[in-house]
Amino acid sequence: MATLRHSYIAGVGHYVPSRVVTNAELEPLMNTSDAWIQERTGIQERRWFEEGKDTTANMGANAARKALEMASVEANDVQMIVFATLSPDYFFPGSGVLLQRELGISNNCPALDVRNQCSGFVYALSVADQFIRTGMYDTVLVVGSEIHSSGLDKSPEGRGVSVIFGDGAGAVVLRPSTTEGQGILSTHLHAQGEFAEELIVKEPGSNRDNRADYVVANKQDLYPYMNGQNVFKHAVVRFPQVIKEALEQNGYQSTDVDMLIPHQANLRITQYVQQKMGLTDDKVFSNIQRYGNTTAASVPIALSEAVQAGKIKRGDLVCLAAFGSGFTWASALIKW
Ligand SMILES: CC(C)(COP(=O)(O)OP(=O)(O)OC[C@H]1O[C@@H](n2cnc3c(N)ncnc32)[C@H](O)[C@@H]1OP(=O)(O)O)[C@@H](O)C(=O)NCCC(=O)NCCS
């Protein structure tokens, strides 16, 4: 059998809404404090979308345009869209087709939606990578985009969850690598449905005699619920585990990593992982301070900023890793 080809990230871009919401702005709404939020999560501010301007699909499209430009790829040359989000524009259809329309892609390429929350982007990247490896497609657009702020409980009851999440989008263009040893070396995906309800938005669920009536009477179930301590406990185990799995498969050690881009879940989780892997500050990228947790958008936003800042160079060993609702977790090891 011929050796499968690798894919590489030919372009990356991100978009965040212009509205900055500081911790101080949340204080009167949620009976919280800047000190509490910073101490527990590292977050200083996040972005909230503007109704009538930003949508999950058009934020994704804004990020995608930048990624396409960097890759020197025309929108109509995209052969597949993989769109990761937990906050789609509609219950159905998925946001992938809306992004296709928004970008003016008229070639009838497939649009696949991925529902894996904080691990969504790494899952989506892995899906796209498989299509390129097998030779089915040469150009795949992978997008992560989220609008959390319209679905958060902004009262004191919601403070344990609502201070964490923010809005934003990121995208990459995958193409077949033409350089031996360059590109996505491997991806690793996991899930443990036993903990499905530990981080959840329950409604609108389909298992009701009448969804609309149920939602009207149980409005609080439209808000996210999180067992924060349990999520934390599993995250600090799964992150190092799935990173180690990627490194071992490719014959590397943690000290070989030039840049770790973890899902921006919580700065404390990232610091724990960094310490466990023995990585110096310059080898771990964090921007949660400015954006909060943007779920499926967090890894591509961070990757895009790291590339823009010149922190990732050709030949660097880059590791993406994520953990979140499901529970799901995933990693991707890339020779840049
Ligand atoms: C969410 C998280 C920061 C909460 O921290 P914690 O130490 O577990 O806090 P607890 O939920 O035990 O609450 C501790 C106290 O702070 C209070 N509290 C919770 N949220 C608060 C807020 N935003 N502001 C002020 N006080 C708050 C609680 O009411 C509780 O008060 P009490 O002791 O008087 O009852 C932490 O659990 C966490 O980071 N978990 C992982 C979350 C995550 O990464 N999610 C994304 C996964 S992809």
C-alpha cells in the first residue's frame, strides 16, 4: 500500500467581536469580583457578540477569509468545510452550510458540522486530515466559531459558569504537504460518555413530548451547567495523557515541543499541564486572559495569534490539545 500523504496548515486566521467585556463589567450583574475570576481562571476580559452584526457563521467566515488569504486559496477552491461549534446559528441546518453561503462558495462542496464542544476544533482538524491523507480532497477549510454570550445566565445563579465563556472564531486551511516530514503527524481523539451531564446545555432537547412547552417552563435548562471541580479534575489528567500519546506515537519527548497550544479552558489547568510536562513559559501559548474560554474557537484563535506573533517557525514541533464537555479530549502533533 502506498504511504498516506500528510496534510499541513497552509493558512490560519481568527476573528473576535469588537465588544470587550471586563470582569469589572460582570461584577454588578453576577455578584462576582475581578479578583475571584482572575485567581480561579486567569481571565481578565472576554468578547461578547453584537446582535445584528456577528453570527456564529459569519464570525467563522471572517476567520476563514484570513486563513484562505494566508494559504493563497480562493473560496471556490475549498473542497470541504468542517465546522465545529456548540452554539450553531440554528438547531438545524448546521452552520457549515451558512458559512459556505457567506463565503460565496458555489461549487457544492460538502459542509460537515462537528459537535464536540471544547475538543471540537481538534476533532474537526482530525476529520479534515483524514480526507486529505486518503487523497479524497486537497483543500479543506476547518472552522471553530462560538457565540456563548447570548446563552449565558448573567444573574448571580450563573456566575460559576458565565464568567468563563466568551465569543470568537478561528479557522485553518489544510492542504497536502509537499515537504517530507512536514505537516500534521498524527491526531488522537477520545471520549467518555459516562460524564456527559457534567458540562451540559440540556435544552432544547428532543426527548420531550413538546419541546417548546418544556423550554418555556424550564428556562434555566437553556443555560450551561458545569460541575467545575469534576471538569477540572479530569482535565488535568486527560490533557497530559493525550499530549503524551501524540508525542510517544511520533518518538518525541515533552521537552521536544516548541509550542503547546492548549484549549484555553482555564489558566490554572494550562499551568498545571505546563508544569507536569516541564515546559518553559515561552513554549506554552495562553490568551485566555483576553478572550475567556471560546470552546471550539479557542485552539484556532490561539494558533492564529501565535503564528501572527512569530512564535511558531517552520520546522517547529507544535502540539494542539483540548478537553471538554462529553467528556471529550484530543490532540494533534504538527511539524510546522
Ligand atoms: C469553575 C471554577 C473556576 C470554579 O472554581 P472552584 O474553586 O471549583 O469553585 P466552587 O464552584 O467550588 O465555588 C467556590 C465558591 O466560589 C463561589 N463562586 C462560584 N463562582 C463564582 C464567581 N464567578 N464569583 C464569585 N464567587 C463565585 C461559589 O458560590 C462558592 O462559594 P461558597 O464556598 O460560599 O459556596 C473551577 O471549578 C474550574 O475552573 N473548573 C474547570 C472549568 C473548566 O475548565 N471548564 C471548561 C472546560 S472545557
